[in-house]
Amino acid sequence: MLGKFFRKPETENGDRTPPGQYLTNGFPVLTYGPTPDVNQAEWQFRVWGLAQEKTFSWDEFMQMPQQDFTADFHCVTRWSKLDVQWTGVKVTDFMQQLQLESPPTWVMAHCYGGYTTNIPMEDFLREENFFAHTLFGEPLPPDHGGPMRLVIPHLYAWKSAKWINGLEFLGREEPGFWERNGYHHRGEPWAEERYSVH
Ligand SMILES: Nc1nc2c(c(=O)[nH]1)N[C@H]1C(S)=C(S)[C@@H](COP(=O)(O)O)O[C@H]1N2
Ligand SMILES: [Mo]
């Protein structure tokens, strides 16, 4: 009982910090390559593959239900940031706009600048995932993926594609950028799914 009162905040945060990760109060920027310059007016989001092809504009995205999210963020290079505050559209709400053909097993996120990352469908369809356009109440800065990024809180952050501009629904596993370069195909931080052993 008493232990509950005297437990240090560090310990409580420790319960939320996956093995091998260190907490940071800042928000480091982690990008491979240059930051693409994309404004809202030109931003487009296309879906294809095992979904009826469709392109969404910024305004169409803004007409979908908007929600606030608080989520922990874990980079495979060992920093974690707790309680990041975002605003955007839930993946499951977005998915209601799509017509899937034969059931996809994987989805590839595509980005301005050419970055890609793959996600198993069952991880992608979790209720806590979202597309974010706002960070701590401000428009998402370009370095952090503005105007729009994906956030998949329960997987390492390389799955949280910045400058996202499309989803390709797949019937088999295909690696994205970091998955081709040695990162784990799934990337669950509590299991330390960091790198693939081939
Ligand atoms: N398009 C794109 N998305 C990306 C990346 C990238 O290089 N390009 N880096 C990933 C990695 S490894 C991490 S840790 C997070 C970092 O997000 P941040 O820069 O907002 O902290 O974005 C992910 N999404
Ligand atoms: Mo990362």
C-alpha cells in the first residue's frame, strides 16, 4: 500500500518505458534524407492496391471526424517520449471511406520524398492509430512530418510515416525502406523487435 505513495515518478514512467529505451523531454527529429516541402493545398493522399483506388484532398481529410490523441513515442535508436499530444483522424474512421477488395494482410505507407514502411493489417487497424496534422496544439512542423503523418503508437516510430501521401494495400509482405535495410518486419518495442536477423 505505502509503496504506492512513495513510488518515484521515474518508476511510474519506467513502467511505460520499453526495455532498452531512455526518456527524453525534447522531441528529436529523425529523418533519413531531406525534409520535403509540402503545403496543405497541394497535399494529396491516394489509396490503391487491394482497395478501390481513391484520392483524398486536404479538405476531404479535414471533413472526417477530428480527435485529440495522447500517445507515447518510441524510436528504435533508443529514445522514447511520453505523452505526445496530437490531433487528427483515426485510422479506423478513415478506413470507413474505403472499399477493400480481397482482404489485405499488409499495408505499405508511402510518403513525399519516397520513404515507405510496411505494417501488418492487424496492427494498422488498431483503434489507437491515427493520421496527425497537429502537434501540441500547433500545425505539425515540417520536420515532424507536416502537413500530415501517420502515428502507430504501439510500434517503433519508424512505422509512423511522416509526410504520408498514400496507402498501398497488399496481399503479401513487402518490405518498406527500413525493413529492407535490416529493421524488423513488425517492430514491437516491448518485445524489442529492433532488427531482423537474416
Ligand atoms: N517519411 C519519413 N517518415 C519517417 C522517417 C523518415 O525518415 N521519413 N523516420 C522515421 C523514424 S526512424 C522515426 S523515429 C520517426 C521520427 O519522427 P520525428 O522526426 O517526428 O521524431 O519518424 C519516422 N517516419
Ligand atoms: Mo526511429
